Amino acid sequence: MALKIERVLAWEALDSRGTPTVACAISLAGGAEGQAAVPSGASTGSHEAHELRDGGSRFGGKGVRSAVAAVNGEIAQALRGGDAGDQEATDDLLRHLDGTPTLERLGANAVLAVSTACALAAADAHGLPLWRYLAAEEGPPLLPLPMVNVLSGGAHAGGLIDVQDVLVVPVGAGSFAEAIEWAARIRAAAVDVFRERGNSGALVADEGGLAAALSSNREAITVVAAAIERSGLVPGEQVAIAVDVAATQFQEGADYRFAVEDRSLRRDELVAELRSWCDEYPIVSVEDPVGEDDTDGWKLASERLADVQLLGDDLFVTSTERLAAGIANGIANAVLVKPNQVGTLSDTRRLIELARSAGYATVLSARSGDTEDSWLADLAVGWRTGQLKVGSTTRSERTAKWNRLLRLESEYAEARFAGREVLAPAQDFTAAMLRP
Ligand code: PGA
Ligand code: ZN
């Protein structure tokens, strides 16, 4: 059945940092509706699709009235009367209407709001939750293994440490609910660990985790490892550690600058440092170990850290072209997937298909500026991404996603929780994820 688009309405809303973002509602003939607001990053890759901002003085130049006007004008006119049930056609139309490779004219923020609202409206028309509408085949939901932020640094925490994210991965949890309970317990324990170390001023960072001044980056891993033990959980067995180095953020020419340690590292020294962290702590995933265009560094990291999940975020920016180049170069073994880095749901899904065909793991991810929407959780389930990273267990824009999955686990007795088999490197994680 054709799902006729009747009305497209966008407005300027606020994200979790209080920065403007694009929200959009799409109504169909017959009354179905979908609404979505888009997220926004702080440590963005330079190859991401273009986020359209107004400039000028409103909101420090970060207003999105121009993107909103693009939706309410040009985009609404092109979409009205179209079929919301044909997501590919809608996304193609958006891309062609824009006419630039990185959505510079209309803005990836405008385009993603429309693309997502369209999918939600179509799901509503079918009386289906978004995950079910998106699922290629019938089957029970696969709840993703969460990667949960505990400690932040870099652009998410005023540069208190240089690495951006130290996270926990509850690899031994028996259910999604147990995984979240463990992560919350560890976050609380980390507060105690800080207090004991005389560092009582731990603050809440952009993704709901903790931010505190430390004298080295390695110390951040030590604190999280101590918090796991303090929680009565077995490091490595029950809960492992993931690090988002976000090295692009502290790259200086060919070198890398650990500001808190007043130390510059060559790429081989940075990789050696990460190797020693992986040897000392139960680290299962390292994201952006070197800069986004440091191909030699990525090759070195892929050799030296081949036993862990090597996740490309700024490296791949959810681009099939950049991922294809990475696959050809044999770098990384997993891809971080952020819909707003590319602009449409169809492009995001194609990226996931490419990753899967090459045996790369997929980690769907929120942004550091996010919203109270929970559609990202449905994408993780519907597309069976296997892993999901949305921040910590506090702040409502984070819990909105976890809470959505907690509901799905309660609602569908047959729901399966992805275990450690979804982490790269693995021989069979794709098969494991696709197994009903
Ligand atoms: P961002 O950070 O949303 O600020 O880009 C998230 C990440 O780097 O994974
Ligand atoms: Zn990242």
C-alpha cells in the first residue's frame, strides 16, 4: 500500500547540550505520523556529511533556521504526495535534491530528520514498532551488547584527559537488563574510587559519564578497572573495557599530544602505549587509535592490536566509500555507525551491509549532543547491529535509548541478547548475530 505523505513540518529544537537541532514531523494520509530530532557531535570527523548552521549571533551561530527552512520549503514540496513506504526512494530524492556529495546545501541535519521521521511515519501506518518495520525478515529482536561510557575526556569533558571515552562492555551479562544494571553499578563504584583517591570533584560529562582531572590517560583505565572490581564483577570475564581514543582530536602534524602528560608521541609510540594498555587491562575494543587520515598509523594499529576490536569512527564516518577503502587496506575490523555522519537511513543501512559482507563488526552510536528520542535503539534491533554505544547510564537522552531496549526485552520473551560473540575480531560473529 502506498503511504501518501501529506505534511512535512520542521522546527528548531534543542539537543542535550542546549544547542539547536532540527526536529521534523511527517504526517501521512490516514493520520499516521512520525517525529524525529537529530543528534550532533562535538568531536566530529572532518569527512562527515555537512551539518548546516546559520552563523550570526543567535545561539552563538549554531542556529538551524536555514536547515529548518529547507525542510519546510524545498523538501516538503518535493516530498508531498510521495510514498513514505519507499524509504530508498525518499532518501534518493533527498540526496538528489541536495545535489552535493556531503549534503552541504540542505544540510545533513535537515536530511536525517526527514529520513528518520519518514521511516517512523511508515512504521506507524503499518501499526509496527520501528525495529520491526525495519527488520529485513520476521524474527525475534536481537538486543545489542551495550558499550557504556563511565569516564570521559577530550571534547566531552573539557580536556581533563586526552582520550575521549573509557567504557565498559558487559560481555558476561545474561540479559540486556543485567548488562545495564552492571554498568550502572560500575559507574557508581567509579564515584567511590575517585573519592578514595581524594578526587571528590568528579563531574558529569556530555555523555552522562564522569569527568575528573587525572595525571595520565592510563590512570583513566586504572580507575575503570578498579570500579569493575569494586562492583564485585570479574574484569574480562563479566565486564570488559573499551576505549575511544579519538586520536584525531589530539593529533599535531604527524605526532600525537598527550596534554595532561605533557608528552608528544610518534604514531608508533602511541600504538605501543595502547598495546601496553591492552596487555595490562581487559580491553576488548579500541576506537580511533590514531588520526582519521593517518593510514600508516591505522595499518600499524591493525597489526599490533589485531587481537582487539579496532573500531573506526572518524576514520570511516559511516561512509561506504571510506569503509571500502579501509577494507581494501586491511585496516580496522569494526565500524562505528552514526546516521548523522551520512544523512539518510538508506545510506546508513548500506554501510552496515558492506561492513557485514567484509566481516567487520558494527557498533551503532549516538552523538555527544543527542536528544530524548529513542529511534536509535530501534535501528540497532531492526538492523541487528550487534552493538550499541549511546553514552552512560545517566542523563535522559542516554537512558531514553537504554530504556527502549529494556522495554523490548520485557515485551518479547523470545528476544535474544547479543553476547561477546558480536565483538570483532571473531570468525563467526556475523553468523551469530544473524542466527534467530
Ligand atoms: P561525538 O563523539 O558525538 O562528539 O563525535 C562520539 C564519539 O566520538 O564516538
Ligand atoms: Zn568516537
